[in-house]
Amino acid sequence: MNTRDPGGPPPIEVRGVRKVFRQTTTGQSVVAIDRLDLTIAPREVVAIVGQTGCGKSTFFDLMIGLEAPSEGTLRIGDKSPHADFDYFRGKIATVFQQDRLLPWRSALDNAKLPLELIGLPEEEQRERALTWLNRLGLGSFINAYPHELSGGMRQRVAIARAFSVQPDIMLADEAFGHLDEVTAQELRDTFLALARESGSTAILITHQLEEAIGVGDRIIVFGKSAKLLADIHVAHWDKSQYGVLREAIQATLQANSPDPRLT
Amino acid sequence: MSHKELGEPVASLGFPRHTLVSLLIFAATWEVLSNLAPFLGIPPFAIPSLVRIAKAIGTITPIDVVVTLARVIAALIVSFIAGLALAMAMYRSDPLEKYLSPIIRLFMAVPVVSWILFAVLWFPGVEFRIGFVLVVVCGPVFMIDTLDAMRSVPRELRHMMRSFRPTTLQFFTKLMMPAIVPTIFTSWKVNISLAIRVVTIAELVGAVTGIGAQLSNAQQLFSVADVFAWTIVLVALLFLLEAIVSRVEHRLLRWRA
């Protein structure tokens, strides 16, 4: 069974999305996302940067369909990830900040998990999971339990788990931020290479500017309440200007308004 | 010899040296007390000698042990299934949890003796009475433990699992059930101990077979050696069941560091 659309991943359209939460203790409403408009083309690799509490994680939950927008629409192709929840089984995969591996499963069984959920035959599950674990350099550790692996290896298993379903859309939420710089860089490169090779649309949520500049075709800068402060196509910038780009994004985040250098 | 070595199991017996030594000291003290009883103004039958107890153990009727064991295991299985099903339903439904929780707490507060009396008043069949008492005592413990364990499954793991869009059945079988297995084993160990004690009391009332019934017979015949013999069998049965559960637990939870 292949859940992938033969026409490639569909575009993502975010129109006037608002997400309001009601605090259980005070009863007050908190606007996490306020009128967000965004379009992400198929196979784009997009980095979303913003400060802590700017609504990045809420946007992540909207994208995976665990939350519904309070207002507006978020559509992937002609479907909603929340309303058409089951439709997207095996089409959207995620890598989280912590590996979130199931401690009672071996590396192989963890990588197989999403394949079990989409109901692939056992043999194909094993074959696919093995392929991805091998590609991520874990061929000798397939029977290891998570507690027997290093942090970087566990995150590799999590990446293998996400890619094993060959998703249309790959989401990574601060997936490399907790690792040491060398491991993080290595994993970032691997993730990026795999995302491009597999033809998935990749969205990386991060608060690290270096990471955003390093991986994205496009950098979307979120201000407070996920206000779209800047939409940067990295290809328009020469590599020698990356320092300026970094400073401009930094200034944008600090002022919560677009820096003139980005317009 | 180091402390560690002292605490290591005696290979041939399979239990720690400390346990063996303390049991031997207890047995020796018992034997001394048994011999001194007449001089201490204690009736000789009250503290029977180890030889008399050993002889009484030799007269134990295996069928009564098997009957008690069967009652305990059957009731624990029914209690576990009922407790697990209720816990899953309550985990899924907040209103159900709000309505059922007070009743469960109420059940847990009722003394075992009261349940036995209710069973005698309500049900004519001895087996059903014993089963009812065991299930009504052990079921809520399984349910509360399971529900607490489900609630303790890390939010991050539930979030990860949901992001892959499992069906409700997959969510429970792939995440919740494996996650609560350690707690389930602990609950089984607690409930085995509880069930062994409760079944004995339940068998005292009206049953003609089982360890409780034989204890009652021994008491009516003033055969203290038999009372001790049946008690030893009961304790041995408890240890055996706990050892079996621990063995299965060790095997199934190899993934733990």
C-alpha cells in the first residue's frame, strides 16, 4: 500500500487562520494565531522561525490536524487535516524535538510503527523500516531499545520512522535543537537530503536562525500570534550575504515588525 | 566475603541467603518456644512443634489447594478484564468517569466481611458467592490502577501517536496497553495477595472445599497444627503465584533499563 498521491504532494493553503485558546484557570482567551495567510508549494522546504510562544507549535498542531482553526481555513490540496483526519493517515509525518520513541519497542519496531498504522503487510513493514534505518546508518542497531542508543541515534530512528511512510508532508518541530552542534548539523543535512530526495514538502519549525538559513528554500518569520513578519526566498540571497540575512531576521524578531532589509 | 556476596542468591535454592538465614532463625525460635510452652503456662497445642506441623502438612488434601487456586485465578482474570474494560471506557469518556468514580470508591470502602455477608444474603450458590466477593474486591483495584497508569502515559507519546493518526483500537493496542504493562504487573501482584486473603475468608463461610473451608474444619477440631499447615500452604501459594508473575514480568519488560 502506498498512501502517496502519484501527482506529488498537494499545496498547502492557509487562509485567515485564527486560533484562540481559552485558559482553563482564568477563563481568558489567548490568541495563539491571528489571521495567518500562507501558501506552501509542493516539495518546498520551508523553515518557520519565531520566538518562543509565537504560535509555532500551535501552527504545527493545526498542520498535523490535532487542532482545528477557530476561524479561517487550512487546506492541504482540497482537504482539511483536521476535518479529513483519517484521509491523511500516512500522508503527514512528524519529527519532534525529543525523539518520542516508544521505550518498549526496538529501533526496528519503532521505525515500523506508522507502517503498522496504515496496515502494510508485515514483510513490507520490515523491509521499509530496515531500508530507512540502514539509510540513517543504524543497520547495526535495529534490535537496540531506545535506552541503549545515544540521543543522536534515537533522533535518527525518529527520522527513519517519519520517512518510512514516504509522506507527502514532513514536519519537524525543533527536531535538532537539543542535540550538540556537530550531531545537529549532521542530522539536519541528512534530513534535508532525504526530504528533497523523497519529494516531500518539508516544514521545519525552529527558533535557531542558523538552522533556518541552512535548510530552508524559504524562511517564514513569525511574530507574536504567528503574525507573518517576513517571507524570505533564500535563493534570492547570495551566500556571502547570509550574515546580513541573519541580522535582518534577528532585528525583525526583536522589533516584531519586518526589517527594511527583508522587503 | 563482601556484603554483595552475602546478598546473592543461593544457587541451589533460588532465594537469597539472608532469607534462608532469617527463616532458619524463625524456625529455631519457634521450636524452642514450642518446647518451653508448658513451662511458660502456654497450652502445648497452641505452639505445635515443627515435626507436628510437618506431619500436618503431609495430610494436606491437594484438591482443596487446587480448588482455592482455581477460584483465585478465575476471579482475578474476570476482575482484570472487567477492570481493564471499565478503565478504558472511563479514560475515553469524562462523564462516565465522573459518574462511575464515586461508586468505585464506595465499593472500595466497603469491608470484605460486609461483602461476604451481602453475598450470603443475595446469592444461593457457594461458588458464585466466593467469585462475587473476589471480583468486587479485586476488580476496582485493577480498574483504579489501570486508569491511573493510562493517565500517566506521557503527553508527548500520546501526541506523537495521534500525529500518525491511529484508529482508537490502534491507539490503545500500540500505545496505551504496552505503556501500562508495568503497572498492570504491579496491580496483579497486589491483587494476588489480596485475593489469597479474601478467598480464605470467603471460603470460611459456607464452602465445603478449599483452604478456607479446611482452616474452618481445623479450627472446629482444635487442631492447631492443621491450622498452621494450611496457613503455610496458603503463604507458599501466594509466593508461588507472585514468583510466576515476577518471572513473566521480567521476561516481558526486558526493554526496561
